[in-house]
Amino acid sequence: MDAYHIALFLHIVTLIAAGGATAVTKLAAGRRIRARTVGEALEWHTVMMSAAKMFPICSAAFVITGLYMTTVARMHVWSSGFVVAGLVGVALLLGFGAFLGNKAKGLQQVLQNIAKNGIDLPAPRLAPPPLVTILPVVNTVIALSVAFDMVTKPASIPVALTIVAIGPLVGVAAAMRRRPAPAAGEAAARVELA
């Protein structure tokens, strides 16, 4: 056992932790959408926001352990395609995550304001902005693209970046297919959160 293999283990653990956080956030978001009362919606939204706090921690640990391993392996970080693509992927995930976190805080304020009138009120049927429904799927596919790059280790920077670039395209296509059409006769309030 050496420091490289411990770093590799921690590198993999960050992926497992991020996968677990993804599962919890997707479950909580689905339960929040199906909530019957404002209190229940707020509770599930809080669970989602708590689990989402793992993402920046996992991203930082992923980058730190990855950079340590490339240093030990004496790799040139900026000339290794899979490393550059991994850093780009993490930057995208952090950027999209910050955007989603900002929107989630806005929704939390909306729910808290409604809850002031009583947590047993019926939960509002709010239609999130399209980007908010698309980005979680895009983030998942970007993470899978980065994992694919890490396993296959393409040396070419353009090839590795192409793999990561294909991820968001597949994610958007998948998210657009999954987006439910508005129910006939049911007007959902569109909430544009700051």
C-alpha cells in the first residue's frame, strides 16, 4: 500500500459520494414536486439542498486526489487529454451547480413565504424554468463523460474534450425527451427565481 493507491481510493470514493448525493437530490426533487402541502414541499427541498452541499466537496476532493496522482506519476497535467477534460468537466459541474444552487435558494424563499400562511396549505404547482429541469440531467451525463475519459485515458486533448462535449448534448436531448408536457386545462405558475 502506498500514497498513490490511497489517493486513487479516495478519488473513487468521491465519485461514489457524488453518485449518492445525486440519488438523494433527484429523489428529494421528485418528492418535492409531488408534495401535497407546503410544509412537505419545504421539507423535501431542504433535504435536496443539504445533499447538494456534497457536490463542491466531492469536486474539490476529486481534483486534489487527481492532481496528486498525476504528480506522483510524473505526468504533464496540461498535455494529458483526460486530465484537461476532467478539469473542464469539473469546472462545468461547479458552474452549473452554482446556477442550480442559486435557483434552489430562490425557490426555498418562495416556499418559506407561502409557509408563513400555514404549512398545511396545498403545495403550489410551480413549473421551473426549462434550464433548471435540463441541467441536472446534463450534469449527470457530464460526470459520466468525465468518468469515461478517466477510464479510457485518451492522450489527445481534442478527443478527450470531445467526449466531455458530447455529454451535455446527450444530457439536453435526454432531458428534453423526459420533460412532461403541461396537462390540458392546468396552468402551472412559472417561477423565475433570482
